Amino acid sequence: MSKNVLILADVRDKKLRNVALECLAVARMIADGGKVTATVFGSSAKDLVEQLAHHGADHVITVSNPELDQYTSDAYFQAFKQVIEKVQPDAIFTGHTAVGRDVSPRIAARLGLGLISDCTSVEVQDGKIIFTRPIYAGKAFVKKAVKEGLIFATIRPNNIEALATDTSRTATVEDLVVSFDKDLLRTIVKEVVRKTADGVDLSEARVVVSGGRGVKSEDGFKPLQELADLLGGAVGASRGACDAGYCDYGLQIGQTGKVVTPDLYIACGISGAIQHLAGMSNSKVIVAINKDPEANIFQVADYGIVGDLFEVVPLLTEELKKVLGK
Amino acid sequence: MKPSGIEMKGDICMDILVCLKQTFDTEEKITIENGRINEEEAEFVINPYDEYAVEEAIRLKEKFGGEVTVITIGPERAEQALRTAMAMGADKGVIVDIEELEEQVDEHTIAQILAATIQEEDLDYDIILCGYMAVDDGSAQVGPRLAELLHIPHISTITKLHIDGDQVTVDKDVEGDLEVIESTLPILVTAQQGLNDPRYPSLPGIMKAKKKPLSRLEVDDLDLDEDEIAAKTETLEVFLPPKKQAGKVLQGELPKQVEELVQLLRNEAKVI
């Protein structure tokens, strides 16, 4: 049965995040011939309409109020709620990101809805929409469904393939001016401090180069960063490296910390504690570089090199430069 | 220095609530029996993110005076998590036993029960602290849901908390970047890793915790009917990911190994 589907498109630095396109792919499948509406917030919203159309949106609702240039729970909540009331969707999808993960539960609570968070795949079986999501940070998985009524889910970045760009697609556009209850804009962002390099987000990176206790110091991350930069990837870390103060906790990958599923995960000087494996073992291809041939990380690695990361990583960077012609 | 807005309340300066969940230790392996996660012989701990919330609550109490109440929902074993939090320094605990509930529960159920418990126990709050997610279900929903049900603002994934009067300033982790956010009490915040370094309970703390007040509630004690708390979602299946085969450990001179690795990544794995 065809459905009316709404997605909230995640924006970062005035550009659509990939997960917005991934949500569109889910929406197209669930819509089953029905209408897919994307809503996008902030003053750059109008510039993003075409890209949303090319990836599956039939209709785009832009909400350009300046209150939405910077994410706050309250402003996004009010705007999103008004969009939902207007669209009256059968299903809603957002990214499982700093935005979607934060605003969706509040919306669900207000509207009395179930919400299935952090989904890694979606299928339709006998008309029933079934979501797969990790539990215990990927040590196990569950299949879940919404019992009745509106379907609402957040989609984990980098797990569902976006539709190929179709430049012949167009969408109707509607600019919605949202009226805010100012008394209910209760948080103010005073300052934003950029700590991530080059905007490659760890949870969305195609390549992650990750360091453990074996990197030995803050400086020890430099060769890893070079390798990551060369591959357009991001640097991550194990809990051991974070606890030792070699890097910020924002980089931690594991059951506490971030869960990542890049195409390529390069683990450098990481022993592979079970809490770390939970955060990365569903990566598509895993390379382990470790001095200790008995290290656990080799159990989940597709390719392993037993050796000192400070020798191997620079060699790898040089070899890749040659092969990639950089 | 005591914040002025709070001082007026008299002896008890700050009413602090912490919602916590007891979870598997993160070092535990997961196995499945009869379609469910096998809990036998598992070690249980306070969910690590909730532990940051407990620690931060106790620091607030130490700074401003006041009372820390820890609340949990779960089977009887979860009482141990409350005792641990009280041994760290929380003053009292509330547990809502949901073992009698035959239906599945989800985040909607839990948020509804928490809100009703706060009401039933007449718990005042200037601030509510939760972990930003639980390391088992990992949905990150309950904090924001509870804030909405209580009609208060929330800020999630905080790594620093500063309170002055009724002014709240936090550092919020935004996927690696940082935002400095201001708001006012009452508020709900969820803790991200890096907020603090939780203390270990001391031996005297453990002894004292045994005598601290603990309320035991059942869902029937709350002003809720079954329809209100019925889960909105259902779990159809629990399964383990396919076991990964250990891969190829390369051999030979290091430069040759690196060369081979790049060829494999390019031609076999096709990821670069």
C-alpha cells in the first residue's frame, strides 16, 4: 500500500549530509509509489532542494527561519512538529545523528509515538515494515516493527545505500514559515568550537584509521592522521588511547563511544578488547596492524600485518600515494 | 559560593534526580537462548553513561548542598545498581519493578513510568541527569522523551556542566565538535563520556548505602493504566551477527607486506 513519507534532511556546513540521501532511499522504498516529502531547515534550505529531488524527494518543504540555522532541540522540535502536522505522514525518517537522535524522541513523546532508533536496514515483509538495529553496540541485533499507526525511525549513517543521482527528477517546493513560541526556545548556543578536522565525520567516514595504546602519545596520532587525510577518512581511537590522554574522548570507538561501519577500518596498535570490537567489527573491511601476533584484533581483521605501527603506517601511506597517484 | 536562586530554598539546596539503568558489563560476550539475550552469569553494572550522571549529581550536591535521588526501572537485580549509586554518595533510591508486566516494554513505556514515578513519589527537581544512552539498547530516547513529558528543556551529550543561580551552562559534544549552551533550571541533561571520572564507592560509603532509604514500587502503584504504557513497538527477533572469519595475516619483508596489502585492498576488497 502506498504511503506518504516524510524525512528530515540533516544539514552540516550548509550541505546535505549523506544520511539525508540514505533516508530518502528508505523513504522511496517504504512509499511504494506514494509521495516522499523532504523537509530541510535553515537559511541554506532552498539551495538543497535540487539535490533532494535528484535523490528521491517528490516534494520539499523548506523552513528558512534564522532560528533554525543553529540546531537547538526546542527550535527544531517546534518546526518539525509543524511540518509533521502539515504533511500528515504515514512514516517519518531522520538520521541517527546529533540532530535526529535528539529531536525525534521528543517528537515521539509529544505525539505519543513509538520510535525505532539507529536502524541499519529496513525491509518490507507481507506489507509489514521491519527494521534491523544493533543492540549491545552490535554484539547482537534485533528486528523491530511499529505496532500500529505512524512509523517513525532514525537511520544510522553509512549503512543504507543512497539512490543514484537522477538529474531528471524534480520536486515541488514549498516554503513554510514557522511560528515559534519564543517562551519555549529555552536553550541558547553561545559558541561552537570545531574540533573535527575537515568536516569528515567519524560516524560517516568511508575510511577510519584508528589508534590504540600502541600510538604511545598525542604525537603518535600524526602518521595516522596523514594516512586518514590521504584516504579522505577520519581518525578514531580505542578507549585505551583516550584513557591514556593521547586523544579526545570524541574519537573513542567502542561500546562506550561511537559505533562505526566504514568501508575500510585500519586498526593501528589496538589490541581489540571486546568493548572496542563492538564499535567497529561490522566495518566492511578491517586491517589490523599490531606488534603482538596474538592480539585479539587479528580475529576480526580481514588483513593483518604483524609489525610496529610507526614503521608500517608511513610505508602504507607512501605506497598508497604511489598507487593512487597522489 | 551558593547560587542565589537556590539558596532561598533553605537547608536542602538542590533537588537532583538521576535516572539510571543496570546493564551488562561492556566486557561481557553476548549469547542468545530461546530467542532472548542470555543473562545467566553475566556481570551487571550501572550503565557507564548513567554512571557519569550519578557522579555529576553527587558533585553538584557537594558544591551546592541538596539531595540526590536515583531512580531505576527493572527487575529486582537492578536494586544493586541503586545501592552502588548510593555508596558513591546518592541519598535515596526508587526502583520500579516491572517484572510483573507481561507485555514487552519500549522507550515509550519507560519514559511514561519514569514521569509517573516522579509524580507518585512527589520528587522535586531542579535538575535531572541521565546517561545519553544505555550501552545495551542504545536508543538514546529516554532522556529527551522524559524531558518532553515533564515539559522541561533538555540538552543531550554534555561533557561539562556549570550552574550559577538558576543559570545553566554546558559543553555539549556534537559528534566531535563542541557547543557551549546556556539555559535555565529546571532542566534535563544527558551525560556523554568525558563529563567526569566517576569515583569508586568507598568502604564506609558501601556500609552507609545499606541504610539509605529505598522505595520499591510496582507499576500498579503508579497513576497509569496499561494502555498508556503499552509498548508502541515490538521486537520480532534477536540474533547474533554472522561470525567473522579471521582473515589473512601477511608474511615476508615489511615493505613487501605493505605492497601486498595495498593490492589486496584495491583488487580483492575493492575499497580504495
